[in-house]
Amino acid sequence: MDKKRLSQVLDQLIEEGKLTAETKAEIFTGVESRAHESHRNVLAEIGGYLGGAFVIVSTGTFTAQKFQDISTAIRFSLFLALAILLGAIAIFLGTKSAVKARLSSVLGLGSAISVAGSITMLLNDNKAPTSAFTAATIVAAFFFFKNRNEVLHIGTYFFLFVLCTMVASTIIDRDEDGASLMLTSILWLVLAIAWIFLAFKNEIQKTLGYAFSVATIFIAIQVQFLQEERALSYFLAAVSSLALARLFLKERSWPLLPGAVIIITFSVGEFVAATLGGSFGALIGLFAAGVALITTSLYAIRTIKQ
């Protein structure tokens, strides 16, 4: 409500004898004080974001320009010191207010990125990316479970998602791309199930947690289909769609239902097209997918009405 409208409402209350002129003045003083404080908080928050970004960019740029002139130990120390500095500030800020929680989450994520940079500078072999992402994931997860902010949620899940790929490529010979992708898809499914469990238990933000999990399940199933593990992909699509639909009936969280519909729709289309083959098979697959989509939607609508 703007000041003009507020003033009109207060004047009407004064005319009705429900408010005094002194009280109106006190209300306006409080509103102006809060507005000033809000603007100051916004400026302070923006300053914190820019400051963190400038520190990270300047450190990275300096290291890149002087890469050949400074030793590995110095490069490692620079990023490690930056990680400690950002992490310490994030812990110091805490989560007592929304502004502090948001700023702390960004600085915590910056600390995780800096840790990844420090490990990358220290190691020069093929294990460097996996080790760097592992360390960054641990740091991001630490800050995330202290501060369940959306920024840290996104960052932590990104690190975990990429880490699954790196772990799979580390375990399996790089020449065996198919086996590595299959292991990656399995790790993604494990990650998605774990995230669904955390969201269901209210340990993380539900909508974002379910959205990430559904997207990960879909990607994992598609990877298995492309790797010619079609029977497994069909089975997982059927089981996951049913599980997501049943979970939607309990939770009523919107990512669950579209996720179930998309997963089963794609898999039905792929099954029919792969079985019949050719353009005619693709058309039949598209038709069958449409029928599955309509049927699932009608069932969901009927369930919601009941």
C-alpha cells in the first residue's frame, strides 16, 4: 500500500474516532523507518554479492595471468585462503534473517567453488576433477544442511549430479563409455531417490527437491534407453511413474504429477516406436503416448476432485 492510500485509510479511521492524529504520525514514522531499513538491507545484500564475486574473479584472474610465474603451492594457497575466508564469513552471518541467510548461502557456495579451485591447482593428474568436485560437494553440502536456502540447494545438487558422472568414469575404464554411462544413470537414480526421501521428510525444500529428482529420473531412464538397455528403461519408467503418481496423491507437490506423465509418455512412445519401427511405428508410438498422457491426466483430475 502506497503512502497516499495509507494516509486516506488512516484519515478515515480518525474521522470515525478509531484513531488519533498522534497515532497516525507514529504509524507513518514506523513505515518510513521500515522502508529505509529495507532499502539499506537490499543495498547491503547486493554489496555482499558483488564483493564475493569480485574477490573470486580477481583471484581467478590473477592466478590465470601469473600461472607460469607462481608455484603450485601458492596457487593452491590462494584458493584455499579464499575458501576459508568466504566460509568463515558465511558462518559468521548465520541465518537469523532472510537477508543473512541468502547472503550466507551465496558465500557458502563461493567457498565450495574456491575449494574446487584449490584442489584443481594442487593436482595435475586425471583425478583432479573428481577430487575437486568431491571436496566442493562436501563443502556445499555442509553449508546447505546448515542453511536450507534455494541457492545452496541448487549448488549442492549440481555438484552431486556432476560428481555421479565423474565417479562413474573413475571407477570404469574411460574406453568403456557405455558401461560408464550406465553406472552414471544408476548413481543418478540413487541420488534422485535420496533427494525424494529428504523432500518427503521435510529435510529440504519440497518443490525444488522433487523437481530435481523427477528431472534426474527422466534423464537416467533416457540414458539407459539410448544405451540399448530398453527393457530396463521401460521397467524403471513404469515403476517410477507409478511411484511418483502415488506420492503426488500424498504430497500434492506439482513437479510429481507432470514428472510421472512425462516419463511414462516418453517411454510408451519409445517402446511402440522401437517395437514397430519405421515412420509408421513412430506415428503409432506418438498416438499411444498421447493416449497415455490423456488417461493419466483424467485419472489425476478425478483423484484431485475426490
